[in-house]
Amino acid sequence: MAQIWIRSDAGDWQPTALATDTCVLTVAGPSSIDAAHDAPAAAAPSVLLRRVAGTSDETWALLAHPSAHLLVNGLHSPLGIVILSDRDEIRWAATDDPSIPPAAALFFSTERLAAVAPYPVDGRRGSCPRCKQPLAAGEAAVRCPACGLWHHATETLPCWTYGEHCAACQQPTSLDAGFRWTPEDL
């Protein structure tokens, strides 16, 4: 699931999951579109994040009104529409308007965490890259966050946690490994 990384008051970076298809983005992070509709008209949202329909869950568009003075990776978007990529920096440009906050930076990330989930029931057959046996629809499995391959995660076939890394890439297999990238890495 995509997230926005926000610097906390303590100075560390915290991820906020983008759990809905559309949200309002402010220097404080994303909030539900319903919260924006409850705000006064003068405080109407000028920056929206929208999941792009018909694509993977990781494709998001940033829609910014020109008054937002927004920079993505240091560049203005003259049309106000940007398709975000993993690790994009979103920053409000400094302006003469005191109502616009100083150049606060947020980061967009598409990194997923490993989690046990039912193998999808979508008609495709797959096999586990570790044990080479078929994966059954609804069976407990883990989709590697890095390469996307599914591994068994049952009591009898604990293929995901069998080794320290995914059978196909260098993704750690601990279910509590956390994110591999944070803005601290910059």
C-alpha cells in the first residue's frame, strides 16, 4: 500500500498509509476527502492525491491547484497533474503569502510490507518459487514486496520464512522487517 512519509514533531519520519482512493494532502500529511468537505469553503483543498483507476494499487496522481505552489522533486508542474513515483519528494515552495507554510517536505512511497494473505482467486495458477509446488486459491501466502512473487505461508509449507531472503530476490523474509527505505536514507 502506498504511503506518505511525514516528519514528526520529534524529527523522525513516520509513514501514513493512503487507505482511500482519494485524499487531501497538506503539510501535515494526507487526510480523508470527507474531512476536507467539512472544512469551510475558504479552506478548500488545493492538493489531492488520487489512485489511478484501472492500474496497480501503486499508481497515484497528484492534482494541485496553481495556488498550492507545489514542487515535486524540485520541479513545478505547469498543468498541476503529476503521476507520482516511488520516493518522490513533495514540497511546498516558499511564497510571499504568509498563509502558505514554509517549504515542508513529504515523501511518497509505494513500498509494501510483507504480510500473510490469502492467495488471490483470480483464475491464474502460480507456484511457489521456493518449493515449486502450486499455490491454491485462498491458501495463506506472502507476496514479496520487492519482486511480487507469492510464497506459501502455511504451517506445513512455511516457504516465505524458510530462508532469510525471498527465494527470488534479496527482500528479507521477516514479517516484522519494516520498510527497507525511509527518507532518513537521503
